[in-house]
Amino acid sequence: MTRAERVSRNLNRALHALFAADERAWLLGEDVADPYGGAFKVTQGLSTAYPDRVLSTPLSENGITGVAGGLALCGDTVIVEIMFGDFAGLAFDPILNLITKSVAMYGERTPMRVVIRCPVGGGRGYGATHSQSPQKHFIGIPHLALYELSPLHDAADVLAAALRRDEPAMLFEDKILYTQRRYVDGRVDDRLAFESRGADGNWARVHDPDATGAPTLVIAPGGVANRAIAAATRAAERGRTVEVLVPARLYPVDVDGLRDLLAGAHGVIVAEESTAGGTWGSEVAARLHAEAWPLLRGPVELVSSADRVIPSAPHLEQAVLLGTDAILDRIMRLPAAPVATGDRGGPADAPATPAGVSPGVPGAVPVPRTDPSPVDPPPSAPTTAAQAGVPVDVPRLNPNDDSYVLLEWLVADGATVETGEPVAAVETSKAIEELAATRAGVLRQDVAAGVDCAPGAPIGRILPESAVPAPPEPLGSPAAAYPEQVEAVGTRTATPGRPLPPAQRRIADVVSTSHREIPVAFTAMRVDVTAALAYARRAADETGATVGLTEVVIAAVAALHERFGALYARLTGDGLVVDAEAPSIGLTVDVGTGLFLPVIRDAAGLDLGDLADAVVALRMKALRGRLREEDMAGMNFLVALNDTPGVTVARPIIPPGVTCALSVPDVHREVVLDGDGGVRERAVADLGLAYDHRLVNGAQAGAYLAALGEVLQR
Amino acid sequence: MSSRLVRLVADVLELPVDQVDAQTGPATTAAWVSLRHLQIVVAVEDAYRISLTPREIRTVRSVGDLRALLAQRGVPE
């Protein structure tokens, strides 16, 4: 079976294909531009390839969607990214009253090609306002179709189907799916196959080709599909045949392609992650009851998440959201199907209720475990939970970070803390957060300051004071049962050293990634910059701009883009080479508190004065701390300034996503022989070119530096 | 003239105060490169709570020019 791409990559590729094919396509959303590329990186590369049509917008879902409506009224195609589907409510008015009604409100049918993308669903610990599944709130709006991303459908096909209708659509994307791989080649695993059914291949049917029993059909949209498939596999181990049906389009509900399956099915369950009540599942059930009742063996059953606000704590979130166990429970509560089809009902299986899951009624929900878990310590374990203390966990502080830095402990190891007292400082990519003690007790530090820690991971614990021995008697009897704690509390010494400052840590991350991912080679060449310096002085006098060697070098680098395209190209993770349409030159700006890489876009289109002004503007922004992400996006070549007096040559770091970095060291003077035997003085700089050896070879690098030298000597 | 302005420029250029005078500028001092120029501008803006226009940023070429600019704005050096 082919190793498939991840769902987010598949969607990203679909968007790139859309923009390549449709020059009137726009993408609007918050933080969608490079290098951020959207909260879930789905739009990465789009703003670089289509900077005029992929726009990071202000934080206004209402405004974004309204602008999309305006563009669509003008005949354009618009993709809107709502960063979290929970915020789609803020766009409800323009969806309800502008973009959908515009299709039929002006006396003639008006195409409205808008797709509103909404990352939805939980499972990531994002909590109450970033984890919901709001699909049901958009059902039944005239001219609005709802789609959902799935691992069984190609995102390009889904987008094409949505746009082909010439009416607005919403595309819901379960966040859990983004990092999962698609199913391809008609196989889910060794046992299960899948096939497309219905118009536009709307339905994906996951089934066991070798199964003989009448199947239970579980209808599940994309985000729940994998949970339904897992439940089907576990049900098969218990002798049940289960097929999973996954639609690309949720609404309008289309049952074409399912009738023969319904006729042979033993039961039908609709599983969805939203809360119960007014759901997509109830819409499906209504349609099936109306159109296929004679084919059904009983009413369609619904299963959904708990009627609760979604918690952040993983164990509570797991209890509230629809999971595999709840789907399996619903499957197993159906009467077992006879192997020979044709009979209704039959002897009921004993409900195989998983531990801690309530059998309930339609809409019933899993509840937290109350029985002993297999991984819980046995009663005879040497510690009790109370005596072992409570962990100091690092909560997920920033949804975009996979790890944080434990910056420092605010309380000494072994010290007594009060409830609510800050005990540690953790640095996310955006801020430094303090972690407070959740109970009073004695702090035990299990992780040294300066190390990375994952969200949810414990970094220490707070022990009850009763579990901690008094210092003079460290091995006293109350704590003798806890030798680890006795050894640790009060005797640990902090690991020597200090954490990197935040700004330097970010530099360290980039440098480390560069070293890890880019096989770099380096070539340096001495270049006579006498003429370039004179040119810079003349330009400064003529334009009044601040022109120096830096600006002249940037201009020369931009001018060489057409001759040496490979040095400005980008190698993708799939091994594809993406040429740069125009030279966008990054420039190192070291402001003392951090190194920034602002980008001068389309530098070849600027005269030297404008280029110098652009450099000044970016440097001033850096110095004033006002650089924005778009100021640093889209780089395809880096000019690294290493002009500290006395530096003769420097090997620059290539930022990930770039192929070449040119270092410009300090200029020094030397005396050389003329062709006629005389001597003359000249200003020289040893320009260094670091290059990704996968894309550029040594001969190209040498030729490039020689050409650069020629340009600078003109 | 070890004024506040001179100390500020010397600090940015990482030079001894006695090496900075009214003539100090990019033409006389190797350390006064384009980035340092902007760092001096930002330091002056912060220290004297003023904002230089792009044209002023361009035309300031020495400590003397900065001093004249402050005088023009009525800001005591």
C-alpha cells in the first residue's frame, strides 16, 4: 500500500492547484500568510506563490466573510479560512444574509463561489471555545452546502465539487485529521477496503470484502471516520460486521449510492462529534426515514458527544467527546444480525459495555472512568495517590506549540508552596507563562530549568507535607515507604547553567533546523568592491537615500535572479523544486535583542534609492520592534551582513526554506599588482556563499560569485 | 562636550566618549554603518521622546546634525 500524504498536505496541495488554475481565486484569513501559513499550516506557501491574492486579514470573521461576499459578487472565487470553526458564529450574519442570499436575491441567479474553511473538533485539549463541531448550526440555509474533509476523499475533488455548484459552501476540517495520513489505493488496512459511491464520489464506503454477515452501517463524517473505523475493527473481533460510510458533502444530504447498502443492512447508526439535538445526524435520519424506510430494519440511531462544554483537561475532554468506545457500544447494543439475511431482529447479544461507558440512549455519552484502570497501581502499591502528591503539569498554553521551555523554577526544590502560588515559568513561542501550584505542599522538581517540556507533561509534583520527612531525619518512618521522594526532596541540586534568552533560543531553533535539514556547502570569493562603494556614494548623493555596500549587493543579488534561478528556488518536502517568480531578498538585522530576517520583496523591481528606503524601513521596524510576520515572509535568498570591523569571511546559516545565503563581511583594503607591473589600492570583500548542495553544485556557486563580482565591479 | 547626546552615540557605536564629537558621522567613523545609523536614530527618538521623519533620518550625517535637529525641535540636549 502506498504511503499516503497527510490530510493537511493534501488540502494544501489542493489549494495550490486551485490557485494555479483559477487566477481569480482569493484566500482570506487570519495569519494565513507565510511563514506562519495558518494556524494549522494548511495555507503554507500560498502567500509566497500568490502574494497578491492570499491575504492575512484583521481578526474579524464577520469582516473577512463580508469581503468574500463582495469579491464573489464580482465573479471571483474566494476561500475563507476561519482559524477555528468555533468563531464561525461571528461570520453567521454575512453567511446567512449576504453570501447565500446573493445567489438568488437580485432577480437572476448570481454565482457565489465562496468556500469557508472551518477547522473543527476537539481532541487537542484546546478547550471550550476552540474544540466545537458547529456544523449543525449551518444546516438548512438556502444555497449553502456543507462539506467535511475526510481521510478517504481527495481534498482537490471536494473543493472542486464545492465550487462547481457556484454557490457558497463551508468545508469543515477536523483538526485531528490534519496530521493523519490519507487512505489511498482503495485500502484502509489489511482487512478493510474502501470504494467511492454516489455522484462525485460523494460517499466513501469502508468495508470488509470477505465479510458475510449483514452489516451494521455507521455513517460518520470525516472527523469521526477513523473512530468509526476503529469501532468497526473492534466489533469485527466480536463477530459483528460493520461498514463505515463517510460523506464528503454533509448537506444537502444525498442518499444516492446508498440504497443497495441500506437494503442489506442490519442497522444504521449516525455518529458525529457535535452535541445532540438538531444535528446533522438527525437530518440524515429524517432523509433516510423519508426516502428509504421500506429498506430499513429499524429507526436510524444517533450517537454524539455529551451535552457539555468541552473541557481542556485531556481525560475530561475524552469523556465528553464522541469516541471509539461510544460508537462500539452503540454497535454492540444492536441485536446481532443473523448470518443469513432476511430476518428482522433476532436474539440480542449481551451488551458489551466497555468499562466506564454508559450504555444510555441515543445521544447518551461516555462518562469518566470510575473503575480501576489497568494502568492504575494495584492496591498493594507502595504509595497512595495522595501521598505521591499531585503533578505539576504543563498545560497546553499555546495551541500552535508542541513544546515549551521550562524557563525557571520560581520556588526552590523542596520548599513549601501554597495553593495558587506561582512555582515555575514556562516560555511558549508567544509568551512566558507562570504555572501555579494546584495545592499546598512541598514542591519536588523533576525537570531542570532550561529543558523542553511537552504540553501535558509533568515537570514536578507537590507532595503533602506529611509525606516529606523533616530535614534532620530524612529517612523517618512516615516517608520510608517513599524512598524516591525521600531521596529527591530537599537533596536535589539544580543542574548548573542557565536557559538561553528567549530571542537567542529562537535563533537556536532556526540554526538547529537548518543544520538538521540542509546539507550545506560553502564557497567564498574575494571581490573588488571599489567601484561598488563609489557607486553607492554617488547614489546616496543623487537620491538622498542611505545607500551603502549592503544595498548595492542586494541590488546585484536581485539582478542575478534570472541568470541563476536555481539559487533562488526552493526544495519542497516532497523533493520538488519550486522556482521563485521574483527575487525576494532577506536581510539579517541584528538589533542586539534579536536577529531578524525581514524581506525585500521583488527586489529586482526597485531602483537603488527605493531599495535603500525599503532597507531603512525594515530596519527601523526591527529596531522599534514592529516587524510583522508579513515583513519576514517570502524570502528566497538571504544576504547576511557580517560586517563587524575585522571580519574577513563568514559562513552564513541558510534559513529553512531558502537555498542560498550570501555573507557580506567587513570591507578591507589591499594593494594589488596592476597588469603593467604597477601597484594600486583597492577595497575588497570576501563574499561567502552557503548553498544547499541538493540544489546547487560547487561550479554553480563559483560561477554565481564570479558573476556577482562582475556586477559589483561595473 | 560629553553631553547626553554624545554619550548616547558613543554607547551605540561602542566607542569611548572622548572619540565622539560634533564631526563624528559615517564619513569619519567606520563603526557608523547604516544599521548603526538607524540604531542611533532610534536611541535619540527614545531618549528625547521625538520622532524623526524619513527625510531627517536620511539627512542626519553627524552628531552635529543631530544636535542641530534637537535645537530645531526645541529639545534641550
